[in-house]
Amino acid sequence: MSAPPTAAAHRGLRRFRAPAPPSPERCELCGAELGGRHRHLVDTRNRGLACACPHCALLFERPGAGGGQFRTVPDRFLTDPAHRLDEVVWDRLRIPVGVAFLLDNTALGRVVALYPSPAGATESELDPAAWQAVRDATRLADLLAPDVEALLLHRDDDRTDCHLIPVDLAYELTGRLRLLWRGFDGGAEARAALADFFADVTCRAREPREEARRP
């Protein structure tokens, strides 16, 4: 009859066990289990994002629902090929890298500029005159829904791309670039991820209709 396994043997066997499956993501409001990609809410008081199930996302699409603390991030992508965001306008933003997103933050009562960095999303002071220059240069600025959408700008050589996107994707971009960032300029992997991101946005974006307004 063989001897029972020792404590050391048990510890050795544990190395070969399959890892426990990760806990499923859940709606941060009602606790419902989420599957795959899902919607997000902006917590306007705490300046954060919350995962949401379809029911909660639909609920907070109504203006003022729940006291106005949470707002559902919309799923629209707009582009303005006729914009006039030239080098002069870009320089007024004082962004040290070639990517920035502008967000109308109601908690702060002003538009803020953020850009990716090795530390994640970094906020930069945006002079009111600089924001006005952006508004004069692209019609997308006045379509920007406060808190839940971002005006995404990409400066590459002598060209600036301009899109309006859901704000959760802007934060997703900065988070991904933070993980990939290498060296002073981000490195090859970060640049490839940025190129893929803009290729996807370009495919999904459409020109705004005349009746398009802030949700």
C-alpha cells in the first residue's frame, strides 16, 4: 500500500492544475453578467466609466435618467473631410504628441484635451481661444455630446485627421498605448496599434447629416 501524498507533493501537483476561469464581467449597476463586448456608462460625478448591460444602457440613454449621474456612451462615428484643422490650429492646442482627444466635461464646466502617454491618458490645459479655433475649423466640434463623446485628432506630418467617436474608445486607445509604449516616441508596436485604430475608425465613420445634433 503506497503512502499518502506529502504536503510537498500536493504543492507540486498544484502547478499542473488548470487555472481557474476568470470571473465574468458584470454590469456595475444591476450586477447582470456581461458577455463579450458591452456598452459603457459615463459617471459624470466621479469622471469614470462603468460597464453596463443592455437594459441599463438603454435606461440611461434618456436625458436626466437616474438624476443625471450616469449617461450612456453612444455608438456613433463621424468624420469631417472638409475640416480646416491645419498646423496653426494644432500648434495652439500645445499637445506634445501627435494624438489628442477633446472632451466637453460638464463636471469641470469646460472642454479638456487629453493625449496618450506612458502613464495613460494625460490631461492638458486647453485655452478657450484654442477650442474656439477648433470650433471654427470643424463642424464636428458643435456636434460633440458632453461627457460621452470625444473629438479625436491625429496629426501626421502635414495632415490632421478629425473624427468624433465614443469616449470609451478614446480611453481604450490610451490604455492600449500605455501598455505598448516603448522609448520616447512610443515605439513600433504603439505606432502599429495606433494605425490599426485609426483604420477601424475611418471605416466606421460617416459624414454628419444636416440634422445631426448633440444627443
